[in-house]
Amino acid sequence: MREVNRSLVLALVKEGGPVSRASIARSTTLAKPTVSAIVDELIADGLVREIGPGSTAVSGGRPPILLEFNARSQLVVGAHIGARRTTVAIGDAAGEEIARREFPTPTALAAGTDAATATGGGVAPADALRMVAAEARAAIESTALPSARLAAVGAVLPGLTDFHTGVCLLAPNLGWRDVPVRDILAAELGAPVYVHNAGQAAAVAENLEGAGGRVGDLALLYAGTGLSAGVLSDGRVFHGVGGTAGEIGHNAVPGNEEPCNCGNVGCLETVASGPAIVRAVRRALKDGATSSLADLEAFDARDVTAAARAGDALAASVIAEVGAHLGLAASWLINAYNPAVVVVGGGLAPIGDLLLDPLRAAVARHALAPALRGVEIRASVLGPDAEVRGAVLLALQHSETYYRVVFRA
């Protein structure tokens, strides 16, 4: 109960400040001595500070001493380790970003390689994580704030993660398997580390700061190099018993024989992702289809999108087909979780209506009418910042300064 009261008082100062002890007592119905004791403790911990007297009440008497939240009292690290690029952001205790570093993700080992016995062909996961930690330390140093203020680290990866153990179980696009991310980063940075997948992090960020609008129940379809989902239930990340909830991209699509990086065959990700767009175009060109893309020696999903916008029929049809597959995935999320909002995020979201129109049409065909009623399908607002913002926010949710009673991952 003391932790609840402390969180309640801290949240009122953080969200409603400047505020007095007396107004906190009135707002919480806590006894004034209890409020004073908690405030004194928060001041001693550096989380709250007195900023001087406020206005004197109409009835007269001594003016109250106002309190405000000290946002720079603690720091958090948010690290998004992407398939190609890694972003490390430093946030203060109010979630404001105060430093950022971006760099190419250290070259991964080949998929399936045993990281413990690897002797070449890429950077071992443990070494890659130490590089990420070094960048985080450099970013903290750039803030001129003491590194001792680091309260928590949020680490986000494109793959299956076990939140409970902090292990990356499988990240095919990194070539990682059974990597103890939490333990390695905690040893390097000296702070608690919380590990989530990219879909979960993006869902939290979009809900709190983007397209979600702080709804209680949200599903984010994360489509980029791979495909996954992040699900919020009553405002909390749904992890599942083993922490792997949301890996919708590795559900099998009947009739699909495409091999997946995870080791299985026919996964949805192989027909509904950025690489899937490129493969589909290449197959069509090989079969004799005409397209402006045939003149390019190499191209990616962005090039296909540009061609589609310029009127290339092949490019547009491939994107529409991928959108239909993503709509099928969205219908599964709607039927299974009945969210109020489905957000389409990840690297494919900027394609826009070329992708979203066939996605919405597929949802209308496949989702149960009662589950679909009232559901809104929205594009990401945060774009490429969603993952790292989610990493920062998740770190905050686990730190002492965050109002954990309301929202805990």
C-alpha cells in the first residue's frame, strides 16, 4: 500500500504540478501527515523539489510551498536494435528525449549459428550488444548528467523475445537465437533491462503518443523486414505465458511454400513483408511481366512503392496483394482480441492507401462482424520513431518514477 500511495503522490506532482502538499491531500484523500512523509521521501530521493511559495488562500494564512517533478532526476535508455539500423535514445524521467545515437546494426551472424561457438562470418550477439551499450554510455555522457541516474533500459528487437527472462529466443533477421539480452546489457550498463519485441514497443508508443489515442485495447500490425503484432489489453502489453505473444508473421498460410528465415515453410511473413514485395516483383519479371523496375539492377520495397505511385501496374498489383495478406492478419487480430483500434506500423506503413485500401477490404471480408463493429484501422503516426519511443516508454513503465499502478507492461 505504501508503494501505491507513493506512486499516486508522485503521479499527481508529475502530471499536475506545481502543486502543494495540501492539494495533494485533498485530491487523494490521504491524511496530511502521510502526504508530507511521502513528499519528504520523494524530495530526499531527488524526484520532487520545492520551488517556492504559491498564492495565499482567500482565507489568509501562510502561502503553500509548491512542488514540481524533477524530470532530470533519473534517466532511461531506449534501444531499438533493428535488422539494419540501431537507435539508442536517452530519456529523462518524464519521457523527454535528450540524446540520441543511430548507427548500422553490427553485422549479424548467419541465421542458426551458435553464438557461443561462432568463430567468424559476423559479429557475435554478445559483442553486438556490448557495442550497443557503449553507444548508450556515450549518449548518456553527452547529456552531461551523471550515469548513476540511469534507472532502467528498454531493449527492443525484431524477433521472439521472452519478457520474463529477457532472452531473445529467435531473431531470424539478426541471426540471433537464445541470446541473453537482459543479462548482457545489465552487466554493461548497471541498470535493470527489460526486453520486448518491436511490435510490442511500437504498440505502446503509438497508443500513448501516436495513432492509438490511449485506448485500452489496441493491436498493432508491425510490417517491415518481418511481420509481427503488438497487443495491448486494458492498456497493458499482452506477453503470453512464454513472452512470445504477437508473432503472427509465423502463422502458416495454406498453399504457401516459401521458406522462412525462422526455419519453417509457408509463414505469413514470407508473403506479407518488405522482402516479400521484392520477391514477388522479381518472380513476375522472371515470368515475363513488364515493369519500369526491370531496368533496375537492384531495388527494394521503397522502389516498388515509387513505381506503383508512378503508375506501374505490376508494382501496384504486388503491393495490393501484400495488403490483402496483411488484411488477413489484421482480421485474425480482430477476431482473437477484439481491439478498439488496429494500427498498421513498421516499414511498410508509409506506403499508405496503396497498401491500406486492400488491407481494409480484406479485413471486411474475413473479420467477424461483431468483432469488427466499431474497430478503426489507422496508419502509424510515429513512423520510424515508434520502436525507439516504445523502448523509452517501456523503460519508464518499469522505473520507480513511473505511475505503475495505472499502466505496467
